[in-house]
Amino acid sequence: SGTTRRVLDLLADLAENQKEKYEKFWTLFGRVLKEGVAEDRANAPKIAKLLRFSSTLDDGEDQKVSFADYVARMKDAQAGIYYVTADTFKAARNSPHLEIFRKRGIEVLLLGDRIDEWLVSNLFEFEGKALVSVARGELDLGAIQTEEEKKQAEVLAVTRGPLVEKLKEVLGERVKDVRITTRLTQSPSCLVADEHDMGGNLARMLKAAGQDLPTFKPILEINADHPIVSRLDPEGARFEDWAHVLFDQALLAEGGKLDDPVQFVRRTNELMLEK
């Protein structure tokens, strides 16, 4: 309506010319504006300009970064506006999916509000820049990947192929796929959602709300350079235990819950006691 547009125009003026006042407004009513993206599709582009987020730029919890701020700092070869969602800000900030982005100095929006999953399920781009989850699909580093890194990835795909295939065999129905990661630099493994599947965080939220959902299997990505992964022997006696521990660690790191925590503790204890 005309009244809604006038209010949005007033908020846009406040955000542009009285930033401190707008920050106070955002603290009180930011979640309402995020809901507005889905509830008022006609005005979604205007509302999107008013949204504010935390980001890896300073890792602060205060939500001060607009989409326009982010786009102005994007690298030339960047695929889109990168974001990560989690149950809390701390979980988002510490997500293993951020490792390669931190290494490359690529900013990622940290979405730790519960409403954020609803937001990104209804907002797919900002002024022609796609919103891209760092925990979904195959990560395309594109032009920011050096030729040496591309060649190394090709070599790893061949040399670690038997390990990947054995992990698929052992994990079976727990995973949709297993592959060598381009996301991780420090962690041994992580879970990602396939391009068109529901992410783990959203699935957990909907299940907690009593929704019946189809089963989405995650993809396990392994860091071939990590000491744990590099020492794994597909023919080793304890390989099955290591495979499940890698999966369970990745599940815990993304905020998931283990179906059998006792089994995880037993496996971990036995592996730590091995010489």
C-alpha cells in the first residue's frame, strides 16, 4: 500500500542520514523487517535494502552490515553474496564452512537469528547478486583459485579416490555422497547440503516445530590435507570407526545431534587409546 511504501521510504532516509538512530531501530525491530521480505513480496526489494547483518569483516555480533555495504566490498571474481546460517551467532561465526573464505579474505554474512533461515528461503538475490550459502552445493571458487590449486585438486581426486569410495561404502545410508573438500583448511571434515536439498539447520528447525519432512542425506566433505585424513588407511582395522567419527564430528560442528552419542564416545575413546 501507499502507507507501507511511505514508511519504508522514511526508514531508508533514516538508515542513510541518521545511522545511529537506525541502528537503535534495527535492534528493536530488525526481526520484523526480516519477516517482511516473505510477507510483502511487492516491497521485498525495498525491505532488503534495510536489512542489516553481522559478518566476518569484524566478527562482531552487532548487525550493522547492509547488502549494499557487502556488495561494495565484493571481490571481482566473487560468485555472489556469501552467507552461513546457524542456531546462534557464535555457531555461525565458528562454522568450519568459513575456513577457506577466511583464508582468502572473502567476507561472509553471519546469520544466527532463527528468522534468518526463513529470510534466505524467500530472498534469493540482491540487485542482481545471488545469495549463496557456503554450506550448500559444490563450492565454486572460480577465478580466485590459482592454477596450482586447481592442479592439486585434480591430483587429490585421483590419489584419494580409493579413500573416498571406501568412506561411501562404510557410511552407506548416512550420506548422499563423499568428496574432497574445497571449503576446509583446518577441520578434517564437514557436512554440506546438496544444491537443491534442505540445509541441516532449517531441517532441524522445522522438525522442532513438528513438521514432517522427507529425509535429506548430507554430503560428507573431507580435507585431504588434514593429518587425520592423510593417515587414514582404507584397509586398516579401525577404518570403519574413523569413518563414523569423521561424520559425527562434522554433524556436531554444524549444530546437529547424534543419533547414538554413546557409540560416538566409545569409538572416540578407543581411537584415542590406540598407539
